[in-house]
Amino acid sequence: YSTMTATTTPDEVDDLLFVWDFDWTVVNCNSDEYVPAQFHNDLTILNEEFRRRFVEETNCQDWQASVQGLIQDLLAQGRAAPEAIEQACRQMPYLVNVQETLRRIHQEQQQQHESTNQQRRIRQMILSDGNSLFIQSFLNRHNMQHYFERVVTNQAQWVVNDDDDTEPSTPQFRIIHQSQEYNGEEWSSPENCLSNLCKTQALQKTLESVVGEGGEGMQQQRPTRIVYIGDGHNDACPVLHVLQSNDVLLARTGRKNTDRANRQQGGQDDDDDDDDDDD
């Protein structure tokens, strides 16, 4: 990524912000679909249930409600416990080269942070329409949680109802929309994103907060360069409305084979993933 360096004067710091999508980027699957699939033998039935919930119950407006409902069904039916759900998150497949890239960028972060003549500042964040429990479980398993200054996503948590003292209650899985962080602020998504998260809004809000975090001797301004890494249609929204001419888009190409990914786990080489382009 040395080729991504923007021109700076001696008094300026080259400020790079890497923005990573999570699904099909940091991991090589769709985490929302992968986790429930680990507890289903028939993926066709699972896919139909996803579609039914999303289309019929939310009118194609709330994907996260569909994810929450499927996880909640697994808990209620005794097919999975919270620890098993989190273990499924930990084993999600990933591309070895992507994880190595994340590690090398983090190493560069550390070296620049320790330098007495800091001419480059590097930061990484995740911007995902997944949920925090799935993402953090994976990051913690691979000791990657400290790679990212921010993980901007829908917040998920286990909720225990202690009203009944006679028996320990089963934890409930709950997802809170990321857009709730903005206290009900009205937002007209430029690309008609779902109401739970518009990546343009989320990235703009993040940049506003980043601007106020310049350290001593640093310009408090927009990062010199944003490097955006993603794959999906909701990544097009911030690319079109936030990125500028000096920024970089690294977009994944080819089609993804979700059913194949849902039966895999752990590290994969890029060659193992090539077959997806033809499926």
C-alpha cells in the first residue's frame, strides 16, 4: 500500500483510513447466513425460511429482524445454545491473504505510532451491515480485535429475563439497529438503503468524529486517503457519496457461492475460492 501514499508537505501527516466491509471481505461468507446454517442440515429449507421472514414478515425492510428470528428459533427449540452460536462465529471461513493483509497493515500502524517522526497515520475500521456479536466473536478468536479502531455495525447482545426466579431463563438474542445511534435523526439514504444502516450516513458520521481526533502536530481534517474494501450493493452507497478523487476502492468481483461457504470453516487460499466465480 505504499503506492497509495498521497503527497504531503513536511508539516503534514499522510493519514490513511482503511474501511473494511465484513461479510465476503474480512470473512469469506455471509455471517448472517453462515451462523444459522451450522445448525441446519437442509440449506434449501433455511434459505426459504430466510426469504419468508424477510419478504413476508418485514416486507423486505428489515433483514436483521430475520436473522434475529432465526437465531431465536434455534435457542427456543434447543438446537443451539449461546456458546454454540458464538463458536459458529469463530469458525467462519476467511481468505488467508486477506487476514495477512490486515496483519501487515496493523504492523505498519504500530511502527508509525512508535515513530518519533510520524509522517504517516494509518487506521482501520469495519463498516458492516452484520452484527457486533458475530463480528467480535470472529475477531477475538483470531486476535484481530485490536486491528480496528472502530467496528460500526448493528449491535447484538444476549438478553436474560430474570423475572422468573424459579428457573434460569434462556438468553434471548437481540439486534439493535446501528441507525439508533443517531437518536432518531431523520436520514434520506441517497441509494435507498434499509433503515437499519446506511453506510453513507455511518461513514460520514465516523469521519466527523475522526476529524476531531487529530493528535498533537496533526491536521484535524478528513483523512488524506480512504481505502474502501467491500463487495456488496450497500458498499456502492458510500463509494458514490463519500469517497473522493484521491480515495481508493478495492471491490470484490465474481459471484459468491453461499451454500458452499456455509459448509466451510477456517483459512482458505485464494485458489480455493476461484470456483465461486463460475457458480
